[in-house]
Amino acid sequence: MKKTILLTALVAFGVHSAQAQLSIRPELGFNSAKTNMSYKNEMIDTASGTTAKIGYEGGFSVRAGIIAGLSVEAGVLYRHMQFKSVRPTPSLADKIDESYKLNYGMIPVSLNYDFGLGRAGSIFIGAGGYWVHAFSGTYYKYDHWYNQGYEADMAFGDTRQDNYKPNDMGLLFQVGYNTPVGIFIRFRYDKGFEELSPNENVSYKNSAFSFSVGYDIKIIKY
């Protein structure tokens, strides 16, 4: 009986603590994303990174306290990422410049810990995972041998006729600062694990750094 009462009290305390710190956090920011690419066939065996270009993102998250300093955060974001690369050709005397623009929906989930700074606010660190889905994109290719280029919409799927697989997931790490007036800043790094190329001779894997500014809206003050 005593164990049951103690367990009930602990659960009630945890629920109360989470509710007391429940907040919604809209945010906007920028990202610097890239895809690690490698090409393999009978004539080429090379790895090629990409040059990151500045993209943008925005959305909101819901943050719920667990115990003092510890919280769980889950969000929904729109991410526009863009990058460019130089792809080799079988002749090795030619190259193709490629530029990509991708639009993703992103769901990040993290466990965060806040280090209080008194009246100066708090610093937070966090780690977790994410899932993204690409819903549109374009690419531009310029062939130096033929001295011509073209732009087209990207096709997402799992066949060799597609450009990219649409879904990715991976790990995220973040650090940020909560000001005393509710404004916060966040730095995040995420690294995808999924193979995004539908072609077995090509490998694509995404990663990104991002910076955002947001506002913490407390639903229930404590």
C-alpha cells in the first residue's frame, strides 16, 4: 500500500512539474546544409562533398518540463536547404556543376537540460533525433563539356529514375540560451543516417548546422 501511494505521488509530481513548465516555442532561422556524395562505377570511384549554401527554416516546438532543469521538446519545422557540388564524369576530363534546392518538413525531438544563470536566464543543451520528409525540390546542372545547363523539378522515390529518396532520419545536438524575457537562441547540428540516393552507384547523406531565434510562450506559468 505504501509503495502504491509513493508511486502515485511521484507520478503526480512528475505530471504537475511537466504541466507547470509547458510552453510553445515559435522560431525562425537559417541553416547551412550539405550532402556528402560518393560515386562508384566501373570508371569512377570517388567521394565528393558539397558546398553548403544558406537556407532558411521556421516552425514551432512544444516543451514540457519533467523535473527541475530537465525537459522534453518536440517540434514541427519547415526547412529549405540548398547546396552545390561538382560531379565527375567517366572521362575524368569533364565535370558537371550541380545545384540543389530542397523543401523539407521536419519533426525534431530532444531531451534538454537547462543550466540556470539566475536573473540572467539559462543555457540549455540537448540531444535527440529527427525525421524529415522532402515534398519538393529543384536542381540545376551545367555540363562543362557541352557548355550547357538545364533546371528541372526533382523526383522523389526509390527507383533509379528518381533523384532523391524523400525520407531521412538521424541524430541532433543543440545548445542555446534562454533570456529572462522569453526570447531564446538555438544552435543545432543534425546528421542524417539514411541513404538518400535511389541509385546503388551513388551515395547521398545529409547534414546541417542551423541557427534560430524564437520566443517561449508559457501556457501554464509556475
